Amino acid sequence: MPAPVRHILVPHILRICRAEFCQSMGCDPLIEHVENRLGAKLGETTSDGRFTLDAVYCIGNCANSPALYLDGEAYGPVSARVVDYLIEQATEGKTGD
């Protein structure tokens, strides 16, 4: 019998679109900014356990790219300033309202 899979519960999941159109609209500098801001790379969870960063390949929000999901909500177009605001709101428990 295989070992049970353990899932780590993380309060916030940030998924940044890496599809071709989002790449052409600047998702790579945005990803670098988020990684530096949170101290974690795509595919990792922050050391405080509050955010998991992940890549997604097309969220269907190309008209508003670069785009991302934060806790299941789509946002775009997203700049470094916007993502900073979203992270602050999530940290304060104000997203998804």
C-alpha cells in the first residue's frame, strides 16, 4: 500500500500565468519581483508558510495580461505595484471580499 500523501495547508496560493502571451506582456519581471518580495521561487512556499507560489499556463485572461490567480481570484493586468497591494491585502486578510 502506498504511503499517504500529505498536503500542507497554506493560507494563500499565488499562481502567475506563464503562457506565451503573458510572457510577451512582462510576466517574467513580475515573477522576479514576487520571488524577491516573498523570498520564495515558483513551486515553493514562503518560509513563514503564508504563500505558495506556482506557475500556471494560461488562465484565459489574455486581454488583461500579465495575469495571476490569488486564492482562486483572477487579476490582471498586474504590475509590481498591483501585486504588492494584493499581497498586502492577503496578509491582512482582506482578499476575496
